[in-house]
Amino acid sequence: MGYAAPLQTAQGLHTRLFARAFMFAERTDPRRRFVYVSMDACMASQLVTLRVIQRLQAEYGAELYGPENVAISGTHTHASPAGFIQYLLYDITSLGFVPATFDAMVEGVLTAIRAAHASLRPAALALASGDLQGASINRSPTAYLANPQEERDMYETDVDTDLSLLRVNDASTGAGLGALGWFAVHCTSLNNTNRLVSGDNKGAAQLLLERWAAEAEAMAAAQSTSKSVGAPGEGSQAEAIAAAAAAAAASAALGLDLRAVVAAEGGNGSGSRGGPFRIRIHSQPFSAASIARGPDGNGDGSNGSHAGGGSGGGGAGGLVRFGPGFVGALAQASVGDTSPNTQGAFCLDTGLPCDAATSTCNGRNELCHGRGPAWPDDRTSAAIIGARQFEAARLLYASSEQTHSTCAVRLCAGSCPCVGRNPCLTGCRLSDPSAPQLPLSGTLDFRSAYLDMAKITIDSNSTFRRGGPAGWKSPRASAGARTCPPAMGMSFAAGTTDGPGAFDFTQGDTKGRPLWRMLMSLVLPPSQEQQACQAPKPILLDTGQITISLLRLGQLVIACVPGELTTMAGRRLKMALRQRFSAAAARGSGPGPGSDVRVVISGLTGTYSSYITTWEEYQVQRYEGASTLYGPHTLDAYIQEFLRLADAMIDGRSVTSESRQVSLLAPVVLDWVPLGSHFGQVVEQARTSYLPGETVQVTFRAANPRNNLRTNGTFMAVEYMAVEPSPPSDPASMAAGDGANTAAAAAARAAVRDEPAAVPQGTGRRPSKLSPESYATLFWDVPRDAVSGIYRLKYNGDAKSLTGEIRAFEACSSPFS
């Protein structure tokens, strides 16, 4: 999934795929919570999200989990199974929907969430951040250069090198429970010739992080029992143990020499653009403690879990301690134009660099391929890029253990804005001790909204257009600008340097080849209005509603985006949200008066809406611009709608937007039975006896099941009389529930065991389409091994009166053997 290559079918397993769940709840009100899931998948699926929520509500009730507080994100591995998206465009190369993929994904996510739910406990949170270089490059640098010079001058690189890591510790013991990080790099180290299921580079990073925790705990436990704690130089000793554990994890899990991986250049030759591996830690006073106060004055209810559960161990003597269930995730961020192929793109036929503007070799895109750090060994490249993410995350995790704040390097000085970082921050290189990480403080909050992305009008006077150096404005949206009906451009079919397309498509095409324009006019011609709205994109495929979410943990704000933001698009969204929350904090209505606000992008979350570029990048029409579905103002619309969520969060308002999914189903108005009849009355009774293999069939006067979905309950059941009573004078009284004998029988009656063969089925019908009268027919296929005895079918219903009142009722068939 990801390369859209029909012949790229799975033939084996490289690494297993996991879902890792992190649950956060207010200590004083544990029911106020949200859960964030990072799963090893190409992207999130709205269908998966809805099914997971449906199952959670069936298990825990409708009040605890819903679309607004369940966020599911994909790591964007292009080596995961396909067929789980609700849109045919993304499933067509897998020959449509694949139930096996969908069911496995839903069950994996549910298993992780259940484990986190079951192990919720008071926890302390710490946020660390830094810059990771040498793990990614920009695969569309010519499009990035189209952004305003003054905006580009605000940043050091053309990729988002920020790695933010949320550390979760046990509030009472300080034990490591988990770590959740965000870093932008495509999971395309394994190219489109790979046939093995894999988590790619992020899968490797996460496995290393969890393996490191286990190795470090084992070494720390051995050290604490063999030597006294508090000895001089214990800090250096703790660092040595952590480094040794990291080396052991890399060797055991991936067969890598971690020291060599860190010391190596970003590429493997003179053509390298990635540069050497570097991590610079920001000395920001964000980090470590509770969202809501626990019994001891700190700790929020929090836990991370993958499909095995999660817990942590204690800490002592300066040693970082973990438990066997430590959960480590490195989720996706502004991934759109990033690549792990850090050597750059080269031609297969000549070995020379590809054409920068079109990513072609003598006019052919299929010959232009990116090279990873260990090219041509893609699996080793995936391990190296993963190891670099892991090592950065490990160092950030350990940075919150430091107690010094002396730094040798200043990234910027003076008042904001400034070149390099916004807001102004002090940065420390690895050789310098980092600043102490202070508690996250404030409230836990969440908001979500449904968007019809094809019909959003942009407010050209929005304040988010101003930022950076005085006078700089972007994007360029005139009054009344709007998004477009979705469409893919010609350059979409060209693919990328990570996975080239076929035929004669090229990136950067704003006109389209004559042959393909003619074919499109014959197959599915786009309207003139759509062509004008999408310009300068030449439309190849004339292709809904999506969900966005905003999560907050004190000063940390997580923007859940259902697509792939490019580097600059992500920077604009983060700046807009940071400015809005910072302004609110200054007024005393934000995450905390005077507090810094940290915004992270969670890409490919909730569902998938392809790419999101800046207006300027869209004009270039490389792959990312051609894959920006809703036209040149797509980013404007996202920023506008995220700011509306932010305003609602700041003001404490609920979001009034609602799903606009089309529903032609009329609501239930009335349930009715004829005079002299009653709900639950049997109109087709069971026979007195049945043989194994036969079908019991009973029909009741019923009510519309939409009146009560009976979550955690049932509409129908097969009941077995476990103790034989004395024969009643009136057999029908057994169903009516009167008489001394039936009271004794009821005490001995039990539901048949929950076996597939013992589950009844049911159908509903009405005399006519608009009739308020209903019938329910229950079927039970008697199992071949059914125990002899007395049975009956039971029906549970809920009837709605003309006044809107809903009353429950139940009814039973006559007993049968």
C-alpha cells in the first residue's frame, strides 16, 4: 500500500506491524480522556476509525469514546497491506476492499486501546524537542523554493527536522511507561520492488526504542544490585548504561553497529544531500508532570500500550528505569515532501543525478530513483534511518533527566520573530547538559469537526495570514476564494523519486500531455468550472467529507491532519496555531498564562485526503501539488478550520459542526400495533419440538430497532431451562410470567452459551414502506450437538409513541424441546 503498484503483492514478512495506543485522562475526572493511536499502516482509514469507535462504544458505553476523542494515525509505511480505505481510488490497485486487512487492523487497534484502558494510572508527562538532521531530505526542493524568500529565511533547512517526544512516567515511582514522538520522514526506505510486509524505517525506530527500554532496565537492575547507589559519577555511569543498552538493542534487533550509524554521513557518497547525523536538543521549559493533580499532588491518568499492554519499573540512583511493557511510538508529522533517501535521486541508466525540476532521466520518470544511506541495500537503509530516529528519541528521552541548564549555543536572541526558531528558544548541542524539563501544566482538552473540503470559502482577512517578518503575508487568497471538488493532476501519475510512476508522465507538468488530455476528455471530462478552480493543475482523475481534530495536554497541542502536509505547509499551520494559543495564554485564557505553546503535527490521522501544499508550491505542480485534492487553497481551508477548533477550545465552547454525510433515512416517528394487540405479541409460534439441524422460527409484533441499539445488550436470545420444573397447568403461562411454577422455572432458566451455532438471527418487516407497524422474525438453527431440554426464544424491543416516549418491552416464544 502506498506505491499503487498492482504487481507489488506480499510474499513474506520483514517486521511485524503494531498499533500503539496512548491514553490520557484527567485525574479528577477520568471519564474526560482521549486516546491517540499510532499504527504501522500507510495511513489512517475513516472506516477503520468508525468501526473501532463502534466497537469501543459497544464495550464501554457510548459516553466514554467517540469521534472527538479517538485519534488513529498511520506511520505511512508503504510496505503494509492494502484494501482498508473506504475510497476506491486508494483501493483500486489492491483490487478493492480486502476484509482480511480491515479486520486485522481493527482488531489490532482495539487490542492496544483495551490494554491502555485497562492499565490507566496516575502519570507524569514530559515534553522534549530537538532537531534531527541526516534522516531526511526534501524530495521536491524546486517546489519548496517557490515559497517566499523571507519565509524560507526563517528556517535553517528545507525539511522539518523537529522531533518532539512526549515522555510518560509512573507518577509514584518515576518508572518509564512509554514515549510518543513525532518526526517527519516518508516510510519509503523500502522501494516499490519490496515484497515483504514491514514497518519500514519507523517500524525499525519503534522496535529499537522498546528494545532499548528492556535492555536498559535489565542493565540498570543488575547495576543497582551489584553497587551502591549515589556513588560519585553516577550520572556518567547512567549515561554509559543507557548507551550500552542502545548499542545492544541495535545489534540484537537490526544487526546494526549503532555507533557507526550515528557517526556516518547522511548519504553514502559524494552525492549526499542529507548531511551528517546530528541532534540538537532545545532547552525549553515544557515537560514533565501532571495534567491534573493526583492524590499526591501530581500525576494524570495516563498510559501507553500496544497489543501487549504497558507498564513501567522504578528509578533510583540516577539510572533510568523501565518495565517490560514500555511502549515507544514515533508517529508521522509534516511528511509530504520528505524522503529517507538521503543520497538524493539518481538515474538508473547513467548514474547521474535526475533532472531537478521534473525528476526524469532523458525524459523518463521511471528511471529516476532515490538512494538511501546504504544504497542499494534498501533494508539496511530502512534500519539506518530508523536507528537515527531512535537515537534522537533516546537522547530526548534522557534529556529530561538532566538538572543543568547551561548551554553553549544560542539559536537566536532578541525579540521574536527571529531566524531559526519561532518563538525564540535556546538550543543545546549534545555535548552540553540540557535544561531541566518542567511539568506540563494545564488542562486536557479535545475538539473535532467534520469538513466538506470541496465547499469551504476562505476568509481573506483571517489573522493567520500575518506572521514572520513584518509585512510578510501568505498564502495569496483573494476575498471569496474557495476549495474545489477533488481531483488529481497529471503529475500525480508520475510518482515520486521514492517510487516513480509509469508511461510518460512527469512532475512539474502544468499543462498535461496531449494524449492524456484527449483520453480524459473521453473518459470523465472535468467541468470548465472545476478546471478553473484547480488551475494550474491539469486534471487526470476527477475524483468528501473528512475529519480534523485538535488535542491538548497543557502546553502541548496536537493537530491531527488527515493528509500529508509539506514542510512549509506544516510550518504555517503550526505557526498559526502557536500564535493563536500564545495570544490566548497572554490573556490568561490559553494553556497557561505566560506559558510557551508547543504545536506538533500528527499527519495521516483520522482518514486520508492525500497531500496539502502551500499555494506557491501548488503552482509548480510536482507530485505533491498534483495530489493536493481540493485545489490551491486547500492549506488555507485547513488553517482556517483548525483555528476555529482552537478558538472553541480556548473559549471552552463545544464545536457545533456536524457530520454532513448524506442520509436519506427518515427518523423513527411512531411504532404502532392494532387495537387489541400488544408489542411483543407472538403472531407465529414455535412448534413444540425440533430435531438437531432444524430451524426454529418465531414472529413477534415488534418496534423499530433504531429506538435503542442495545449496546452491550441484545435484541434476541435463546434461553435454556437448566432445571426441569413441574409441568405448569397452562404451558403458555411460562412465557407470560405468572404462576408459582413459572417463578421457579425462571430461577433456573439460563441463556444458551455464546457459541456461533447458538446465536439466533432476526429479520424485520413492515406491511408497507410507510407503515408504523413492524414484525420481527427470530431464527435459530438448532446445533447438531444441542443438549436435550426445554428452550425458548426471547425478543427485546423498544417502542416509540407519538409523543416521542420510548418504552422497553420483552417477549418470549412458547417453550419447545
